[in-house]
Amino acid sequence: MRTTRNRLGLAVVGGTAALMLLAACASPTPTPEEPVELGDGEPGAAEDTDITVAIPFPDVTMYSMYVLATDLGYYEEEGLTVEVITADNVTAAVASGSADIGVESTGTVIDAIRGGVEIDLVSGHYCRQNFDFAVQSDIESVEDLDGTSIVLAGTPGDPAEFQRAQVLKEEGWDVSSVNTEVVYPGPGSESWTEFFVNDKISLQPFYADDRAALEEHGANIVVESLRNWANDVQIAGTQWAQENPNTLVRFLRATLKGTDFMTAPAPGEFPENAEEALDIYEANDFDVAELRESDSVWILDGHLACPNLYFDGEAWDTTIETQKLEPLDFDDAQLAYLFKAQELLGLDNAGPATLPYP
């Protein structure tokens, strides 16, 4: 169904060089900021009323909470106008002030903060990740992969490679136990699938829009798994956040409402607002024809989202562990704006529940 999601690896890897340049101009170590004082009750008037949100690429569902919150009037209720743009490097856009808010992969944000880039991790975006793998029809066990080529990521250095290897091991497909060649056909999963159907690789991760081609080729789907691991997070420039605390609380409250609309009645259940959401997507020039034909409870990507935009130190540490990053302590003062927005809506910051998948 979605093809744009597959470009995420390119956005993350392509951003590394830009982050290195930013870090070279920044403080060599992160400087803790004073906690923002947010008063009781309603936030004050928004300091900055025109908000620019940077995303890596347009996607009909992945960034839909912004479309929904705009069309349903949630941002307008907060006195905000929100424009969503795409950026080759979201973190660089936010750090430079080209965007006020951004959505970026958690591992990329951690490395940027470690490098002294002046951004704050202000909330979660997606709190879960799905890990799906296909093997050739003659592969029945991990031992059958011996001597073959496999794909774990599109480009060298993508931290998703470590996470995928870990999931495979946990699911009984420990690729480190056999002699395989890990190859990198390119950042998009459509190129992985092209290698697969031409019998050049024996194993690949895949997304929903790859499944039809894989099944037509006769692939065995050997792993379909969901992990409660932070996928992406929302970030803001440190100085911008401190200068616009009421704006940020109001923005997060409206975005929480949009996320709740997308996931209602609850993640793991068929979204009760699916038709209305698809109408809004279509009115915003997204092609939703295939989504309208789906009867899956995952039609709006609700299995990946937490309605409370959860993030905390545990999610931070899990990302570091599963992506094999250098350790870095988490400063939860960054989440003051999220906690306030959650409080205003009667929400807590509870982590994601375990969901059956698929």
C-alpha cells in the first residue's frame, strides 16, 4: 500500500553527513538546560502561532496526525497554523531554524544530541516497530541460509540492521550462526524485493507494499513481529522550545488529539474513524484507493502509534541497546511540554501495551 515508507532508510543515512557538520559547529558535549516552568491550568497564549513541521517524506498514514489535527480544527483551536514540509535532513532543518518541529528516527536524534546539536526530544511519534521477513521458497530453517546472500538494511551503517538481526535471532533465525553475505541493494525496499524475485538474495525485510510481489514469487513469510521500540520522535530546537513553551504545549495537545482520532477506540482495534480519516487524506491529495479496500485493523498504522505520544528514559535506553549506540544519559526535562499536554487531556505517559501481530 505505501511506497514512501521505504525511503526512510535513505533519509536517515543521508542525514549523517549533515549532522556531522552541525555537530562540528556545536558544543562538544550537550549542555543541560534549566527545566521550563509551566504553570498550572491552561497554557498561556501561543508565542509563535505559525508552526513549520519537517518530515522526511510524505506518507499517507505515517504523518497523518498533522493532517487530521489541521482538518479537524485542533490546531486552530490552539491559535496555531501548521505547515508540514519535507526535508532531506529533518534534524538539520530544526537545528538551523528552518523548521520549528520535526519527526526524526530516534537513533539519529540520540546521536545528534550526543554531538551537541541544540535540539530537544519533546515527544514520541511512533512507539512501536514492525519487523517482517521473507525467505526463498526452498529455505526452511536458518541453516538453509548458509552460503547465501541476505539483506538486513539498504545501506551500510543503517542502525536498523542491528535491530533486525536481533529480532531474527529472537524469532529463531539467528543469521550470525551461519555463513551469509550481507548485501546492501539500496535504501528502498522495492530494490530489495527486486533482488529477491530475481533470486539474488535469500532473505529480506519487507513492508506491506512488498508483500504481493513476494507472495507471487512464492516467498515464505517466516517472521512477522511487533516490538515496543520507539520508531520516530518529535524534536524541537532547544532555544525555540524555551522561547515558545505555550506554543509547544498547545501544538502537542492538538497533535495528541489528532493521534487519538487516528487510533480510536484503541491501538489493535479497527479504527472507528477510518472512513472519515480516509476522506480527509483524499481531500489532501493522497491516493487512498487501496486503503479503502483494506479490512485490516492496521489500516491507519494505528498499531505503531501510542495515543499519548509516549516517550521516556526506557525508550531512549532501548534504542541505544538495540541499535548498538554509544551510551548517553537521558534528560527528561525535555519532556516537560509533553507531560503538560498529556495532563491537560487527562493522559499519563504509560508505555505501549503489547499487541498481537499481524
